Amino acid sequence: MTDAALDATPVRKKRRRKLSRNKAFRRVLPWLVVAAIFGLWQVLVTGLRIEPFVLPAPSAIFAAGWQWHGPILDNAWQTFMTTAVGCLFAIVVGLLGGIAIGSSTLVYDGFYPALIGFNTIPKVAVVPILIIWFGIGTVPAIITAFLLAFFPILVNVATGIATVEPELQDVLRALGASRWQVIKKVGLPRSMPYFFASLKVAITVAFVGSIVAETVGSNKGIGNLMLVASSRFEVPLAFAGLLVTGVMGILMYAVASIIERRMTGWATRGVDSGMVAPAG
């Protein structure tokens, strides 16, 4: 081993230790931020003597969550399943629609303006119509979650497929690849980073759709729980419902991020692997 290699070894070890410390800090940082927010919230509510029916302290919210943990968990499961089913339909429709729009200018010209117009319609205004069609219950909430979630997926998948370099497509066709083979071998892998980026956004807005629909026309779910709690002026319980919804959204976001790293590691390997480029 040369003297230069021996000198470089301690430097690399030092860099690895620094990276390891940075990774550990980044994992702890979100928890520190959340703890700081709740701590500041508690201090402000207590110090300013804000009434609980205006803004309850975190301690009161956690107490209400523990007191009503049974109904909260039951309704949270309902909201979670509603959102998950809506997201599943959104993924299927968004992928198929994105492939069709991204791979065909004819489909793009025909359908994309109509989709833009439909997406500008406030989904809250659609909920009463869904209740008329399907009645009070789970179906309007699933459809509302789907309507909010599918458009980001469709647009991003279409963008990923449409941005495949024409030169690369020409090379593949010169090698005898069909149009579908070009989409399958290049277009779909190319669109996966776009897809997962949109999926993480779609998950959060799908929860919004479920909660809104449950508030307007359902007899179960976190939205209905919050509506009942507000009508009884049990504001800490309503905030507990908000908190549980946020936790569910974070969990689904984390699952999507884990799947993204496994399926599109090639797109982010320089960031996530912790590898350090050798010194020049």
C-alpha cells in the first residue's frame, strides 16, 4: 500500500463518521421539530390563558385522545381504508391515463384540456352530488379521495413518458423495438420518479377528500367524529381527530418513500447511499 493511500484512509474514515452522524441527526430532527412545536404551543396557550374552546393545549388534546381512544381508532380505521381505496383507484387510473396521454399526442390533444377543466372544479362542490347519487356512507368519501388523488399521478406519469429523448426512441426503433416496447422498457422506468413524487402528494390530498366527504355526508370516519365533537364544543377531541389524521398521512407518506427508494434507487443513489466521491 502506498503512502498516499495510507494518508487517504483516515480522511475517508472521518468522512464516513461525519456522514453517519449527519444521518442520525436527520432522523432525529423531525421528532425534535415536532416536540418544539408542541412545547411552544403548550407554553403559549398556558401563558396567554387561551380558552380551551378556542385553542386547546396539547396536553388537553392528548388527554381527549386517550379518553376517546376507542371511537377515535374505529373512525381512524374507516378514514384510512377510505383513503387507501381511493388512492388505489387513483394509482390505476392515473398510471393508465398517464401512459395514454404521454405516449400519444392525439390522446393528449383530445383529453388533456377536458381534464384540466375538470380538475379546476372544487371537489367540495361535487360531494353533495355524490351523496345524491350514492347516499350517505363510504362511497362518496372514496370517490372524493380518488378525484383529488388521480390528477397529480396522471400528469406526472404523462410528463415522465413524454420527456423520453426522441434520439433514444429512434435508436430503439432502429433496433426493432415496437412502440409498446419503447414505453415498457424506457418510458415506464423513466416515469417512476415522477410517479412516486406525485403519489406522495396524492396521498395527502386524498386524506383531505376523505375528511371533507365524511364531514358532509357520512355517519363514520374522522370527519364525522370531528363534526360531532365540534357540535358539542369538545374542541380538544376535534383537534385529536386532526392529529390522528396527520399521523396517518405521515405513515402512508413514509411507506410510499420506502417503496420509492427500493424501486427508483438508481435515480437517487448518490444522495441516499452515503457514498463519498474520492478527493481529486
